[in-house]
Amino acid sequence: MNRGNLIRLALIAVIFGLCLSEVLIRDAPSIGDSSPGNNTLGMRLGLDLSGGTHLVYKAGGNETSAEDVEGVMAIIERRVNEYGVSEPIIQKQGTDRISVQLPGVRDINAAVRLIGQTAELDFRELTNESWQLVQALSAQGLFTGYESLTEQGEIEWIPATAINSKGREVHLTGEHLERNTRVEFSRITSEPEVHFELTSEGADLFAQITARLIGKPLGIFLDDAWVSSPIVQSIIEGGRGIIENIGSLDEARELKIWLNEGALPVALEGPIIREDIDPTLGADSIRKSLIAGAVGLALVLAFMMLYYRLPGVLASGALLIYGVLVLAAFKFIPVTLTLAGLAAFILSIGMAVDANVLIFERLKEELRAGRTLGGAIEAGFNRAWVAIRDSNISTLITCLILWLMGRALAEPRVMGFALTLAIGVALSMFTAIFITRTFLRLFVGTRLAGHLSLFGMSRVEQISLPKEQE
């Protein structure tokens, strides 16, 4: 065995060891998001495998611009990321539709509230007539609360305004909030509260408004719906405030996310499509895919070893290494694995076998022509390379077309299939040309080189061969 082959063999061992570690270690590093995947190996599973929620919205009206849609998508992504969803898929469909896939999210109603809420926060005050009505009702013991009176239309709220540094009258809204809103529990009632902080301009406006409303309610509204109306006890300087009477902790958390990530630039219609995908269906799909892949791989390996003998055994080992390399690539990039991606992975195994078949048939032809094993290996690989290269490049071009079409149509399953297949094809060329070739070179110059039956040739096909030289 020459030194060059030993170096190649050592390189293969190092690559295999690193890739195996990447696959087996759940929190192994990746070049993308460092958060672990959603299964035991840390792989990222798509919606069809892990289960979850799929929603499709229409953004705004007919005059909605592309910038508005992109802005909505960015805010939705920030909202679901803060909510803790692993690997959300948010894509544009056509000109004004937005597809949102949330793996692992089973509460579809919570997802609809989180995403579809425009979340326009603003502060309001009562008109003089409404404040007089509240005082009269309170004096008679008939006051039922600001929420019920607001819902019944008995009282009217108007925008709470103040003068900014430029001398303009400005409405105090969520645009004046810092993005550091947090949820805390009241020390008195133990109920969840949302603590907010205003910008420097907002704090100045807030101080002017609270100075005017001492002893009166300051209404807090979200998307024109009453949220809270605390009584102003004194001038509030510093721009800090609390929203009370929110309800449950989940509602407080949602409000915090809406305020931190900002209001949507345009309202969303829908969801026009809403799907709740059961994770048991995904588990069943994974189980059936693994069974199909295992049976197919076993049949392929059996065929390779029975028909091509020793080269088939070496190719089978190279295929197992190939499987580890592909899984490591999926995890390292990382790739969100869908059912279509699993199908592409299994298909790429067949393409890897196809490359080995071309090589081994060329090898047998060279042996029949009377070449030594070393010469037959080199000639066989060199002559098979052109066909392997052209077929795989054609497949990669097809993958690129599929990926671009899937992106244009916002169809992640098509994109997943294309990306997974492209990775598999690229690595199949590496395993067939580099790994299998290195394994075959190990037998050059050994006693096994003279036993042509080990290389799939019958005695009738054997012709006199020159003595093998190392």
C-alpha cells in the first residue's frame, strides 16, 4: 500500500468520525441557528413530520405594496421567534399572501391570535360629557366599569394627545414604546401585568397627558379594543407605565410580544387556510419512510455484494459512510427535513449506487481486456467519470429549477426535496469517486488481486493477466 493511499484512507476516517459525531451529538454545532432540532438526534423536522400549525393570510387590500408584505413577514417572524417556535417557515405566496408554518404548535387559536393581531396600541381619554356621565353614575352607585360602558357605547374615548418638541400635537401610540416590554406579577393581586417604557419623546408626551388627567382614567386600547383604564394618581415622569387587568399569563405574554415587535404595517385577512397537522401522522410517516429506506438499502447492498462481489462489499461500506455524511450535512447546514426530503434522501442513495454500477462495469471491461487490477481501476474510474459527471450535473440543474419554482410558489416541500436531493447527489459523487476508489486501491499488489472471481468475473470471462505490480 503506497503512502498516498494511506493518507486518503486516514482522511476518510477523520471525515467519517467528525460526521458521525455531528449526527450522534444532539447539540452539535451548525452554521445556522444554534438551537437544537426537534427530535432526539437534533435534526430539524418539518411540519409534515413533527406536526404543528399551517396558516395562510392575505395582507391588506388591493393597494398593498411589496414593502408592506415584507414588513408584515418580518414582524410575524419576530413574533413567532419570541414565542419560542422552533424553525418557523414564513413565505410569500403570490403578491399578497403569506404562508406561516409553525412546527410543534398545536394550539391553532393561540397561533391565529399571535400572528393575525395588528397590535396597534394607543392611549385615549374620555370626552368631557363622558367623564360627567361616569361621575353621575358613580354618585348613584350605578357605575359598572369602564369596559362595559365602552362596549355598550355609553362613553366616548378620544385620542390622548400632547405637544412634542416641534410644537405639533401628537397622539401617544405604540410607536412611542421602547422594545423592552416585560411581564411581571403584581405584588398586591399576584395577577400578571405588562410593564412598558416609552421613548424620550413618548415620556414627555406621557408626562403632559398624565398632568392633565390627574384623577381621571387613561384609556389603553389595542386595535380599537379596550384593554385597561387606570386612574391617573399623579404626573408620571420617566416614561414608565403598567398595563393591568389583562387576564391570564398567556394573554399578558401575547401582549408583551405584540408591543415589543410592533404593529403590522397593514391588517391581515384570514387565516384563509388553517391546518392543524397531528404529530402522530408525522411519526407514522417517519416510521414508514425508515422501513422503506431500510428495506431498499438492504436490497441494494445485497445486490451489490452478490453481483459485484468484493467491489460490491466495498461500495456497500462507502454507501454507509455516505449515509452518515448526508445526515451530518443536513444537521450542520441545517436542513429542515420534510417527508419530501426523506424521499429525496432515499432517491439519492439509488443515484449513489448508480455511479458505482457504472464504475464497476467499466472495471470489469478493463479486466476482460487484460489490464492489471491497478490499471483497470484507474481506467474504469476515468472512463466512468464523464457519464457520472454529466448525469449528476443534469440532476443538480433540475434541483436548482425545482428550488426556484418552490420558492416562487412558496411551496417548502418542493424546496426541501430539491435541496435534499442536491446535497445527496453532490456527496454521492464524493463517495463513489474518492471513497470507493480508495478502498479498491487497497487490494492492488495483494494476493486477492489475482482472484478475478472476487471482482464479479466468471472463469469463462477470465483471460491471462500480467503479474500485478504494486
